[in-house]
Amino acid sequence: MSDTILAQRRGNYVEITLNRPDRLNSFTEEMHHALRRAIEGARDEGARAILLTGAGRGFCAGQDLADRDPSKMDGPPDLGHTVRTFYAPLVRLIRSLNFPVICAVNGVAAGAGANLALACDIVLAAESAKFIQSFAKVGLIPDTGGSWHLPHLLGEARAKGLALTGEPLAAKTAEDWGLIWKALPDAELMTEARTLAERLSNGPTLGLGLTKQTIQAAATNSLTDHLEIEADAMKTCGESADYAEGVAAFLEKRSPEFRGK
């Protein structure tokens, strides 16, 4: 695997680190391929959660613009191709996983880096971190799902304000606005993130995965249709070994031992 991405198995979850700290972990094509391999590998090897973070003082500064500099190319770059080939599939992959993906934003998250974080299921951020929709500063639109997640999470007014001005949003404000789950003291971020990843990965991950999928589906369903989706998911959960174990542990007043099945 490319050293631009580090992957470490920790029990039932895999910790994946964006590892270009000298470039604030900005994306190159090599890094995209390596990250996809790491995520797919975690899935295929039976991981029950992923923790995504960045090396150094930043989480991710988005696309490495040196790779898409028109002055060094024969013509203008096809950024639509870049989105369709790399960023959109990455968001779809994260959203399709049937287990939780936790993101620990350890520093600045800008452009596609900010929206990569928002594609994850639970986002924790260091209090020093900032989220920046930096696209407007170079004449672009928020990609990597940003133009979808921002209005869905914040509403149109705040989404347009962040996207059109490119102003940094402090982690605590992001928490207060409901953009992320929690802002934490810098020194506590990774400890709390790993504790959460361990807890979720040892939990009833079949049910957690279905919870993730049903919540994601709610954005495009009517209430009537969604109630049917809930019923189907509950049928699957009710037939699972995890549900039987959870009920038995509750009645026997002991800690459950879930297997994600």
C-alpha cells in the first residue's frame, strides 16, 4: 500500500490515516487509490467500524492543486472527470458501508477534506480544527457531497453563507450548528475517537449498519414509504443473533457479546 495512507487493525475496527502531513494531507490520485484500497480492505476483511483521521497538524486540505494546475497542462483540467472518478465514488463507498465510519478531524479540514469528513457517520473534531468550504476562493463549487450535505445538515442560509464566502467555521460552532457530533479538547480527540470506534465495533453492528442506512434513506423517502423500510429493517434485526444476545444479556443482567450477525 502507498505510504500516503496508513491502515492499522485495532481489534474489530481499522484506523485509517491520511498521511501527507507536509501537504496537509491533500489528495493526489495515488492517495485516492490507496484510500479506496484501505476502505475496501477493511470491509472485505470483516472490520466492523472504521476510524478515519489525518497525520500532522491538519486533517485534509482537499485536492492538491499542484496536480490540477492549468498552467502546467496542455489545456484546462476536466474536474468533472476528477469528481466522477475519485471523489463521488469515495463518498458513495463510505455511505454504502454497513458499519459505522467515525471521522476524527485533528486540524484544518478544507475543500474536499471538509466534505469527506461530512460523508462519515460520526464526526469528532479537535477544538482547534476549522471547516472551510474553500472552493469559492478558486472559482469552484463544493464537491465531495458538500453541496448536498451542507443544506441537509444546516439549511440553505448557512449552507450558502459557508459555500459562497469560504469563511472558516470553528469546530465548536460546527458542533453547535449540528454539522458535526462533538468538538473536543485537542488532547482528548484521538482517545475519545478510538474509544468510540472500539465501542461501536464491538456492538450490534448489523443493527448499527441498518440504522445508518435507514437514516440516510430518510432524505428521499416519504414518511409512508419510510415506515415500510423501518419494518423491513426491524424484521432483519429481530431475526439476528445480536438481538437474541442483547435480550438475553438484558434479562440476565450481564454485558452482551455481540458478533455483528
